[in-house]
Amino acid sequence: MDMPSIIRSLPKRLKLGMIFSIILLVALLAINQPLQTGSAPQGIISFQLAATADHSLAILRSWRGDIMIWAHLSLWLDFLFIPVYVITLLMVTNLLMRDRPGVRERNVARWVRALFVCAGVSDVLENILLLNNLNPPTDTLSLSATICALVKYTGLMLGLAGLVIIRAARRHPLAHG
């Protein structure tokens, strides 16, 4: 089965979720460009992982003036991105489980869904902490945001690995319908 026919066979809601996820991700990546400075080589990701007030303050100083608007926009747009990517990943999980009746696969899928939801909740908490850490940053907020970011990234990576496991267990192509 070639890639265009696979895409055509996806449910419409899943295709829309994927399209909106990609659009929002590209927008966030574009917004992140002006946030990349010497103190924040990865832009907003550097701020997410700063872990200390001193490191956060150095990043904020490098974002003086108009650049700070991009940091706010990135964090607020991420609030829209979170439910879109979480729902899309849940729909992908459901699609891969459509014809997987096995107990083991259902258990893996439960864990995968929980990991994606946990990642989304951690992402929301992280954004709230980062917005509160913009002025003035504190060690508590910086470290808490970093922990939330690490939980988010870990949840997403483990969840995606779980999807690979579910897909690898399949002995036949996805059923159409």
C-alpha cells in the first residue's frame, strides 16, 4: 500500500487533527526562531529546561524588547497546540487498536493513552509555570517547569514507542473501513 492511499484511508477527523497539529507545530517553530539567542540556543525549549532562576534570568535578558512578545505568543499558542496534539495522538492510538483484540495490546494502548494525557497535562502545567516565571524568575518555578517539561517529553517519547510496539505486533495491514 503506497503512502497516498494510506492517507486517503485515514478517518477524516484524524486527518484534520494531523493537519492542525502540523500547522500549529510549524507556527510554533517559526515563532521560536527569534527566541534563539546565545543564552537560549534552543529558544523556548532552553527556557523550559533552564531549571534555575539565574539561567532563566539570563534567557529573559537575551529576549529584551520585542523578542519577549514572541515568548508570550509561543506559550499562549502552545495552549491551543496541546489539546490538538493530544487528541490526535489518542485518535492514532485508537486507529492502531481498531482490529487488535488482544489483552496485551489493549494494556499497552491504555498505557500509551495515559502517557499522552500525562504529557498534555504536564505541558499545560509547564506553560502556566513558565508564564509565571517571566517576571521575576524563581528557582522553584524554573525547576518545576523543567520537571514538567521532562515529564512531557518522556511521556511523548514513551507513548510513541508504545505506538511502534502496537503497530509492530500487527501481522496484517490495517483493515479499511
